[in-house]
Amino acid sequence: NEDIVILSIETSCDETACSVIRNGNEVLSNIVVSQIDSHKRFGGVVPEVASRHHVETITVVIEEALEAARMTPADLSAVAVTEGPGLIGALLIGINAAKAFSFAHGLPLIPVHHIAGHVYANQLDEELRFPLMALIVSGGHTELIYMKDHLSFEVIGETRDDAVGEAYDKVARVIGLPYPGGPHVDRLSKEGHDIYEFPRAYLEPGSYDFSFSGVKSSVINTLHNQRQKGQEVNAADVAKSFQESVVEVLTVKTLRAVKDYGVENLIVAGGVAANSGLRARFEEKCQDEGIKLSVPQLKYCTDNAAMIGAVAYHLYKKGAFGTLELNGRNTIDI
Ligand code: KG4
Ligand code: ZN
């Protein structure tokens, strides 16, 4: 039997996830337990709460993933786990579960970079075609990555302050929308107009980096000033104006990178890839310029373990195994 069957674990933030995946793209099971309801009342993810939930949930999630895939540990080729970046306490729960599983069943252990997982989510829908550019936009990350080939990641741009999703969530909070606010701002923006023309941060010419703290502060200050003057604030106009600023900068910079690097394939992934304005603008621009745009299915865009298994398949073939010394890390290069 030549099949490579990997059990993968992801606990870097607020979802406890486990998946069984065959040959890098056949998802036999994909269990994701979200903690959003527990974090909602704090308006964001509380690391200590996240760790505690992972501890309570991880064993059951692993058992469920095996059961749903109709697999036993004896059928597996390896166990993979997100080693970082993420909340360190949260990462450690997944890592320790993976180490124990690897040791108990005599399986190789494969450490995986979380952002590599977001890129490889696309492999669950179709083969990756190189060279490619990938824009990863989530609550924790905003990264532009150039790939010549499998497992070759060159981060050419990243945020210098807030991640896009983080800016969305903060703007949502000041307009009084619940956490996580991205989807609410997106929905509301459809009823508004870009009357505010918030700043667009392009940074130095030639830079592929991003910055979203300026537009975020501008939204907060504008609302504050209007409220102080007793003026009525149209939340839909604020949402639309904010979204326009973000979508414009993300698409313009990404498409410039696509052109500069001469690639024809673009992947947009991570939770913010669900944004309707961002998707529509990318679809339009990519069609105009003959670029193949791939956006993974939504369930693979948000945090999940199947995407970790998709990367692990290639690491397995390369023999890139970890040891029981594996630790959670936030300072790792992709
Ligand atoms: O990838 P993800 O599930 O978790 C992280 O790894 O961060 O991304 C969650 C982020 C949140 O900030 C959420 O507000 C944002 O993605 N998000 C959106 C939309 N759907 C989710 N932001 C803008 N528009 C959306 N439709
Ligand atoms: Zn993520």
C-alpha cells in the first residue's frame, strides 16, 4: 500500500482541529471545534481561555477524526501538528498531543508552519501550480508569499502592524458590532457608500508590506469626532469606506507583486478571503489580467487541520520529521 495517510492537529488559536488526510488532498475527516462563543463576551480571543478549551477538547477531537475517517492508528503513516506561529499555550496543547500520539503508536512526527497550512488549503481543491503568489489574510496574519515550487516560501510582504482581520474586528467593535466583526462589517458595507475616503497606506514605492493601523485609527477618530459634535453616524457608510480602503490596498499591492514576479497563479486564503468585496475585486482584476485566481472553500480558509495535513504530505515525502523535543515557536521562518 503506497498511500500516505496523515493525522494532523491544529490548535494555534481558538479552534481545536484534527483531520485525517490521504495523499495530501483526500480529506477523510475534518473536525473543527470552535471556541468563538467562549471568547465573544471578551470581544476577542483570551489566550488562557483558549488553552483550557484545547486541553478539554483535544482528545475527543482526535478520536472523532479517526472514527469519521474509519481509521485506526495502525493505518496511519505519520502525525502532523502546527508548531507555530500562534498562541504559545494553545500551540503546546496540540504539540503535546501529537508527541504523545507519535510516541505511543511509533509514528513519525511532522511539524508544520501555520501559514504554510493556509497556502496549502488550496491543494484540497486542486493541485497547486507554480510559480504562484499567495495572499494570506486572517485575524492574525497578512502575508504575501511567492512560491517557485513546493515548500519554497518567500515572504515578500507582510503587515507592519495590525493584521487585516484584526483591523476588521476593531472597526466592528467601534461601530458596535459583535466579535468576530469581519463578517458583520462586510454585510453592512453593502448598504453604505465610500463617503469618508479613509487613508490608503501604500508605504514606500516598491514595498509589498501592508499597514492597517492608520485606516483603523482614522475610523476611530472620525467616529469619535462625529459623536462628540452630536452628529449622527451612518455605520454602513463607515463600513463601506473602511472596506474600500482595505480592499483597494490589498488588491493593488498583490496584483503588482503578481506582475513583478511574472506569475500567473494567485491564491487568496485565510478567514478574510471570505470577504465579499475582496473576492469580487480580485475576481474582476484577475479576469482582466488573465491571472488564475484560486480561493479555497471557506471551511478550508478558516483555521482547520486538513490544511496542515496537506503541507505535511510534502514534508513526509521529503523526510522532514521532528523529534520529541519539538516545542511551540513564534519565531520561525516559513
Ligand atoms: O483564518 P481565521 O478564521 O482565523 C485566524 O487564523 O485568524 O480568520 C478570522 C478573521 C477574523 O478577524 C474575522 O473577522 C475575519 O477573519 N473575517 C472576515 C470575514 N469573515 C471572517 N473579515 C472580513 N470579511 C469577512 N467576510
Ligand atoms: Zn490561521
